[in-house]
Amino acid sequence: MDIELRHIELNDWISITLLFCVMMLAVAKWFSKFHITDLLSAYFKSRFIKLSRNREEGSSVLITGSVIVYTINVALFIYIYYKKEQQLPIALNGYLLCLTFVSVFLLTQHFIGKLIATLCNFEELLNTIDHHRNIYRAMFAYALLIINCIVIYLYNMNEMALLTALIFIGFMLFIYHLILIYTYRSLLFSTHLYFILYLCALEITPYLLLYKYFML
């Protein structure tokens, strides 16, 4: 009888990462008096946005935990998509580098915005918009977690599924940027200077630095 050697590649670290995300969301919910539905309701009404802006007890825990999950899942999707596109093996070390890069980029975007807002004296406006942006990231964390689970386990990281998910994610990010600009249009367009500074602080400068980093 012939002996057949079968190699089964199990990306256990991916399952552990996704399980960690679920546990983090559960812990964040446990220490917050708000329900996850309260956070997700911000898609349709501004009640949770106003409460969390006033630092209502427990809201920051839910937002922070969800934003961390957002960052983890963004990095995971980017890493898997890149590796599949280049037909390269998927490994934990590479993902950790990608996660570090995404985290540093988001933090850099935040602190550059703070710096420009402080220097140009529109810090209150930027804090308001940045808070709203973080809530959208927190809400999108749940969609990203579901998308990653579907692409990884249901479609086995199929390239077409990854491309479809990429288009959907890109569309969602574009829409929430438009919603932010529309929501605060009266403040941003009160002077052309504020709108230009907003674009420089949150949209243009971080990506220019990212471009310069890769071109070095």
C-alpha cells in the first residue's frame, strides 16, 4: 500500500487573530454601559456621537476597542490581498510588519492633524471631525471582521472574492469621507482656509509622507 504524504496548511494565527478581535469587542462591550447597537446606530442618527463627544461614561472603551479591531482587520485584509496578488506565502511575521505599518500610519495621521490644528488655531474643529471619523472606524470594524471571515473561510481567500471585498471597502471609506465633509460643511466652508487646512491635516500630508517613505 502506497503511503501518501498530505500537507495541510493551517493559518492558525489568522484564526487566533480573528478570535482575539471578537474577544476584544466582547470585553469592550462588557466594560461599557452602551450596547453595540448604540454604536452602530451612528450610521443613521447622531445621538451616540453627541454622547461620546461629551465623554459619556463607557463610550470611550467601546470606541477604543472597536478602533483597535478596525486597525487589526484593515492590516489583515491588506496583507492577505497583497500576498495573494503577488502569490507569496502568508506568514505571521509579515502580518505583524503590516500591522505595525498600518498602526504607525494611523497614529501619524492623527498627530500630524493635531500639530497642524494647533499651529493654525482650529484644534476644536479638527477634534470634532476626528472624533466623528473614529466612530465611523469603530462602526466599520464589525463589517471588516465579517468581511475577513467570509473571504478567508467561506471563499478560501479566492482572488475574485478579495477583489470584490477591496472594492466594497474602498467604496465604504469613500462614502464616510463624503459624509464627514457634508456633515461639517458649514464649519469647513465657513472659510476656505479651514477646508484647505482640514485636507492638509487629515487627507493630504499623511499620504505624501507615505509616498516619500516608499520612494526613499
